[in-house]
Amino acid sequence: MNNETINIEKALITPVVPAGDEQRVAGVLAAIEEHIGFVPDGLRLYSFSPPLLEAFVGNISYFNGGTNIPPALTTMIRYLASWQAECSFCINMNESFLLNMGIDHDAIRAARSNPKAAPLKENEIPLLLLALRSLDQPKAINQDDLEAVRKHGWSDRDIFDAVAQAANNRAFNTVLKTFNVEMQGAFA
């Protein structure tokens, strides 16, 4: 048994639900808890702004079923984007989602240093790589890059969705890191 203590730093701000929006926020958070079994502090942070919370949860719902991109690929995009951003909260959460999908732990972690080796289908790797590249080199993406991904069976909408997933995740990482919500328990 590991007796190591994890030091969780307190968040810089504590979310306060705007007066009159308590039921609205409670309903969204209850749906999240029903779906995954708990309310991540990263989502609880969005309680400050019910419209942003709803939009964020709608975005999550879309990527969990409204896109043609398979769940393992969208999760790997978030996982590796979070790894690049060094956002512990999202790394840990997405790693647990990948593990729950039955993906090997060592294979997941190996993708951190070599995204080409991500435990995905062969045709999914080019889309993953494009999404990750878009985070740090958006101006370097050109028609040849898009055509290379299309040759693996991906549509322009799929390409857009993958890049949007990566960008949205990076924005979420930035918000969490800014307010020091990098571990569950930050609001304890």
C-alpha cells in the first residue's frame, strides 16, 4: 500500500452560483454526477457562469456522441493535449476514461512521448496528430495536411471537430491552471 500523501493546493477562487440560478446549476451538476458518478471540480468551477457551464457540458455531450470521431480518439486528443499543457486534472481524468475503455495503461502513457504510437486504429493516428499539431502550429497546417488526413477516410467536418476538440481542451486546461484547479479536491 502506498502511504504517499498527495498535497492538493487550494483553488484561487471558489465558485459561487449567481443568485436565482441555483436550480439551473444544480440540475446540470446532478446530470454530470449521474453520468460519471461525481462532479469534477473543473466543471464545478464553471458554476460562476451558468451559460458557460451549459455550453461546456453541451460541448462535452457533442463529443461523447454527436461527432463521427470515435470516443477513444476524442479522449486521446484531450489526454495528449492536456499532457502538452501540463494540466494534471485533465491528464488524470482522461487517462481514467481511456482505462475504462479497456485501453492498456502502458500504451496510453507511451503515447505521451510518441503520439504516433497511440493505441488507436491506424486511420485515427493522422487525425490525432493533426489535432495536436494545430495547438502549437496552427499557421503551419496547409491543404496537403488536410488531404493527407482525408485519405484516411476523414471528412472536413471530422477534421474540424478534432481541431475544435483539441482547442477547446487547451482552453479548459488554461482556465483550470489559472485558478489552480489541477486536482480533484481543490475546493475542499
